[in-house]
Amino acid sequence: MDCEHRYRRLAYLSNNFFVSNLRWFAAGFLLTFTSSLGQTFFIALFANDLRTELYLSHGEFGGIYTAATLLSAAAMIWIGRTADVIATHIIAGLVLGALAAASLVMSQVNSAFMLFVTLFALRLFGQAMPGHIATTAMARWYSSHRGRALAITGLGRATSGAVIPGIFVALIALLGWRGSWIAAALATLFIVTPYCMWALSRPPNTNVYTQNCLCSDHSGVSVRDWTRAEVIRDPLFYALLIGVIAPPFILTGVFFHASYVMSVKSLTIIDYAAVFPLYAVSSLFASLAAGWAIDRWGAVQLLSVYLVPLAIGLVVLCFANTITMVALFMILAGASDGLSATLVSAMWAELYGTLHLGAIRSLAVSGMVASTSISPGAVGILIDNGIDIESQILAASFYVSAIIIFFFILRARSSRLHHQATQR
């Protein structure tokens, strides 16, 4: 087969990339979509009912939620490595089964301790593990199309943020809050789990996408496979983690206190709900754009730019006094979130290889989960001590801007990052 024929073959296969891999992409989409059952925005839909029935104050409920999330972050460090040692379809089935069980238990919760245990399970087997399994598999299975594979899989998370609140508000009105959790459990167990176990039972044949001429390798840069122990001792990992946790840390704090933020802006929570879908839509398109850019230039090249929309958006929110400005913040914040969702997983694969990617990525996921448990309480404490939310938002913008500058310098001065970027 001559070089020209190989290029034509590669072009044909690339054009049909989505269709021929729909089986695996649909499974990845469903995994990240179903992870919404453990996300803050979803659990918040039931917060008032849980507090009322269990006689919990805002502080008590928040304390239980924070403790459960921190414990799930610690557990994620160890459980996340199962994505490397257990067949993908088996671990997906086990995790989704545990998520369905946790959802069912939530429908019967009747004590603070039972709530703590259930929230721990939802955060671990909902927020953390399904997306971890999906992104680890896509990053490992696809090399020349890694960015697009991760972007398509990540659409599940953005889509859930756009449609799940509306669906479950309607279900709560129809079935009650306990009945809604039962519906979530049944859908997970009888729809999502069987499909994902079937679809992921064998990996895709990605060799046809990476065949090319010896004179032109577009599949990326070869990198040795680091172990988790080596990564733990690598200063570069922690330098990158500072930026990786910024979007979830900051945005969770802002969204958790959305009612207060809107009241400061002389707006209502209804205004917030009206513009929040813009966040999900922006995240969706940014994720797709990031996938294309990563496949062309590599994840490392995007390090210096993916946080720029968030930095600008926080300034906009700080000085916002109209719903239009809040909507602009949602678009900009969603753009950074979408870029981050695709870029970070690809970056770990580029820098540390894919053999131990599950164990390595679990370290980063654990850090992100921990940050999301700390920020709501931290923001609340600062408010209680007289530091207004607008000052906090402006400080967060300066923090993100500092990270952008730091990443720009790091990419230029780190020999590994510079080599990775220039070899694409």
C-alpha cells in the first residue's frame, strides 16, 4: 500500500470516525451523563426536602455534604486505579450498580447518618467514578483522535446540566422527591448499565485510525508510561494540579451560593435558572472545539489559554448589574469548563502515558472532588466574616489570571512541557 493510498484511506476513516465508533461514544456519553446523579447541582434539587424531613439546618446539611465529599475524594485515590486493572465493562457495571443502589437508598433515607453514607456513595459512584471510567477508556483507546473522543464523551456531562434539572423538577412534582430517586435508580440499573456493559465489552479497533506513512506521524508524541508512585514524586504534576482544580473550586463556590449572589445583584434565583442553560451549551461547544484543537496541536499547547474565559467571566460577574451580564458570565465560565473537561484528561495521557492512566487520573480527580467540598464552606465563612461576595469573585479572577501567567511561564521553562508542545 503506497503512501498516497494510506492518506486517502485515513481521510475516509476520519470522515466516518463518529459513526464507526458510535457504540463506544454512546457508552461514554451515558457514563458522564449518569454521573449527574452525584453532582452538586442535582443533589441541590432535593436539599430543602432532605433538610425538612431530617430536621437539619443549612449548616448541618452542608457539614454532612462536605464530610461525605471529602471521604469520597480520599476513597477515589484507591478505587480510581481499578480502571487500570479491571476490564472496562466490568468496572462500569459494578460502579453503575452501586450508583443505582445508592439512589434507591436515598429514596428511603430517614436519618442524618444514613444521609451521610448515601451522599458518600453518590459522590464516589456518581460524581467521580463514571466519568473517570469513560475518560480513562477514551484516552487509552484513542491516540490520534484522543481529543475528539474525549470531547464527544464529555458531552454527556454538559447535556445533563442542561436537561436534568428540568426533568427532575417535573418528576418531583409528579412522583415526589423519594419517587424521583427510585426512577433514577431504575433508569440507571435497567437502561444505562446493560448498554454500557455490552458496548464496553471489547475495545474499538483504533489501529486503522493511526496507520500512516513513516515519514509523517500524526498520532502524537511517544511517551513512557509513568507509574502512580513516580507521578506522586513529580513536581510538575502538582504545578499543573493548581490550575486543574481552579474551575471546579471557584465555580462550585459561586453556584452553591447562587441565591445570595443573585440577591446581591438585585436579581432572583429565577433569573439564575433562566440563564444557567447557557453555561451548559457553552461548555458543550467548547468541549468539541477543544477536542479538535487537541488533535491538531496537543493538550499542552492549550494550557496557557483555557482559563482565559473564566478569568474574564469572573470580572464580568463581579460588576454585573443586569441579567445580560450574568448570562455573559455563564457563557464564559462554561467555555473554560468545557475546555478543561476535554483538555485535562488528554494532558495526563500526553505527559504520563496510558498504562497507569486510571491510577494517575484518580489523583487529579480526588483533588478536584476535595476542592468542590471545601469551596462552598469557605465562601460562606468569608461572607459571615464580612468579606462580600463581589470581592471574593474579583479575587478569584486575579487568582485565575495568576495561574494563566504561571502556566505560560511553566510551558516555556519546563523542558518536558516544551518538548511535548514542539513535537506535535
